[in-house]
Amino acid sequence: MVLRKVGKMFRLLTVVVLGLVLGAVTAFSSDAPDTVTVLKSSGLSCGGCASKIDKALKAAPGVSSLEVDIDSGQVTIWHDSTAVSPEKLAETVSSAGYQSTVLETMSAESYREKSGKSGPAADRRGGCGGCCDRTKSTERS
């Protein structure tokens, strides 16, 4: 009888410990955004452009969130620096049809201090249906 109770407690303890370990691994996984990269992109004219960039970057490893400012042509990306480089992010946006270069990269903490923002603002959605129907090879200015 006592052995049966000890066996049940041991199994329960094993499950609890395993759950805690898996939870800790998830909490400290490399997907945590530790870096903010700001890109300068050309050819942005509407929400459809922002949506294309959003879709391309969110498919990249390590990207947590992003903000596209159509008026300034800036794309601000919160990402894990060990999973993706700023240069690769610029290449990803350029491949989506919007020539991009790295404007600056900083720690997420530095970005919070500099901008007063803790994360991205709401995405700008929508579009006119015109400029975003161009092929990737069309040059945007």
C-alpha cells in the first residue's frame, strides 16, 4: 500500500518537474525580442504595401513584431538578434519589392528609452489596390 502511494507521488512529482522545465525553456526561448532594427524602405504608398512587408517579415525567424510607417518609409522590427541579422531583415523587405537598408539597430531597452514606446503600435491595414499589385521586379521610387 505504501509503495503504491510512493509510486503515485513520484509520477506526479515527475510530471510537475517536467512541466516546470518545459515552461522555463519556453519562457527563455530565443524568440524573445532583444533587439530593435529600423529600416529605411522606399516605395511605400499605402496599407497594402505595409501588409506585404508585414507578411514577409513575420515569416522570418526571430521576428516578434513590427511597425511600418508608410509616411516616413521606416520599418521598425522587434526581433531576436541570435535568430536573424538586421541585414537579413533588410534583404527580406527588399525581396518583397521595397528597397531597404538598415537605418539603425539597438537593444530593445535602448529603443524603449529613446522612443518612449514599449512595443509596436497597431498595424496599418488596408490599401488602394493599385501600387501593391505591381510585380516584385517593378522598381519603386
